[in-house]
Amino acid sequence: MELFEIYLDDEVLEFLDTLSILDLARADTAAGYLAEHGPTLSEPHCRYLGDGVRELRFRLTGDRATRMTYWFPPKAGPLAILLTAFRKTKQVESQQVTRAKQARKVCETEHDLSFHTTFETE
């Protein structure tokens, strides 16, 4: 089975840089599911948000629900691009969905693939 390559927008890279080693491992596990399953990944690991945007769902230490939004660029082969990252709360969910959809539009129209960083852990 071919793995999907995972690219990161700057916001996600900055978010990952703030995580502890344990929490980074949890984010890496979630990204691993995405790499293995691509668009067939389903709940509870992800949820479709609309406009081609999905959220990768996982928990950090302290049972903190966390999301990284992503999309699959057409004609780019087995590739997912992580767009935004946030800690989930009911108060910010609709704002975060709107922000992720806007980030996808910017990514699609203004960035080529060289703009992104590949998700790799050591």
C-alpha cells in the first residue's frame, strides 16, 4: 500500500513546535493514520468539514481534544496538506472551520507544493 505524503502549512509546523515530546508523538500517530488511509480515513479519526476540508482528530495529554485540518490537492498524487491546528472548544469550532476553508483556498491558489514542509519525525 502506498502511503500518502503529509505536507504542513506554516501554522501547523509552528503548532507542532510547541508540543511536548509525548504530545508530538500523539500528533505523529494521528498523521500516520492519515498517511496510511488517505481519503478513506473515517470517524473517529477524522471528520469532513465541507469545501474539501477535513479535520484530523486526536487528544493531547490532559485529554485535550485537538484538531489539524487538511485537504487533498487534486492531481497531486497521494498527498495531504495540513492547513491549520487548534485545540477544540465549542466556542471556536465554527470560526476554526471557516478559517480552515479560507486556508485551503489560499493554499490552492497561492502556494505550490514547494511552499510546504514535509511531516517527518526523527
